Amino acid sequence: MSKPKAIVLMSGGMDSLLITALSLEAGYEIFPLFIQYGQKTEKRELKAFNDVCDHYKVPADHRKVMDLRELGKIGGSSLTDAGMAVESELGKGGIPNSYVPFRNSIFLAYAVSWAEVLGAEKIIIGAVVEDAPGYPDCRPEYYTAFNHLIRFGAKNIIQIETPIIRMSKEQILNECERLEAPIGKTWSCYQNEDKPCGTCDSCKLRQNAFEAIGKSDPLL
């Protein structure tokens, strides 16, 4: 009996590592999708994507790297704009300048298209509500609305799932440990490709999580 197929949106970070491990634990045949959108750390993230795929022995023809670098030309985000520094917004309640306008909607549209071709029934994304105060496309309501759109706009029955959306970063790390997922192969920094900057929101959330579980980040 063939396994159900799932597209897993992977950025190379710890959240996407966990959804990969959870998807495999759930018995899915996974098809990882990495998006190049002009992000500053694209090469390092892509390495992390492939390292994780290699770890789980994902066949090369199951992996897809989509080139959407034109998105970066729109601008408006410190993740893509060379002249814009990544600013920390943790605890401030605003939308951080690292927010890429409508990014997840664009990513999900491509994932739905690929899912229709593959006959995949699930799209798994590592959205986390802890990021929601800053990123509007990390909220549960957003994914409810997108699933409603798919029901009206796609020929197949496809469901977006957000299995870790209500987890804290500490819980995510603990789950990675339970599943023996290779956290040392991931990359979280928004602005450096050689070593983590330690100052961007993603680095801070990662550092806080490791401190909370009393362990050291293998990348440091």
C-alpha cells in the first residue's frame, strides 16, 4: 500500500526540521519544497535544507527548489534588501522589518500547484503562533482562510496542516530531541551565512529556547 503524499515547506530552520520529522513519523511520503526568494542567507538555508533531506534520505527527485527571486525585487523587507539591517522587534508588538510582504501566501500557492500535480493530500508548514504578533501570516486564522480558498480553487482535496503552530520554541527543541532530529544541521540566522549573528529575532528565539532546556546550541 502506498503512503499518502505530503509537501513539506522547508526553510532549513528548526521549525521546518521538526515538521519534517513529524511528517515522517506520521507515515507520509514527503516532498520537501525550498523557496529561493532573494533572502540574504539563501545559500546557507539551502545547504541546511539539503543536509536535512540527506539525513532523512529523501530522494533527489522528491526535493524541489523554486526560484522566486523576483519576489526580492519588490523589496520592503530586511530579509531581502541589502541596504536594510534586520531589526529586533521581540516584545514590541509590531510587525518586524524582516516581514516579507504576503510571502507565505505566495509560497503556499506554489505548494498547492505542486500538490495537485503530485496528487498530494497534505501541505505541511512550520508556522508558529509565537511569531504571530509580528508576522500576520503565522496566525491560525490565516491558515483556516487559506484552506477555505483551496477548497474553492483547487481540483484536488488538499489540506494545509500546521502541526507545531501552538508550540513554543522550547517545546519544538524538546520534540526535535525526542525524534532525534539533527538540530545541528539547521540554520536560523536572518542575516549571516558564516556564523549566527545572535541579534536578529530568529537567533534570539533560538538562543532563548536552548537556554530554557539547559543545553548548548551545536552551531555556537
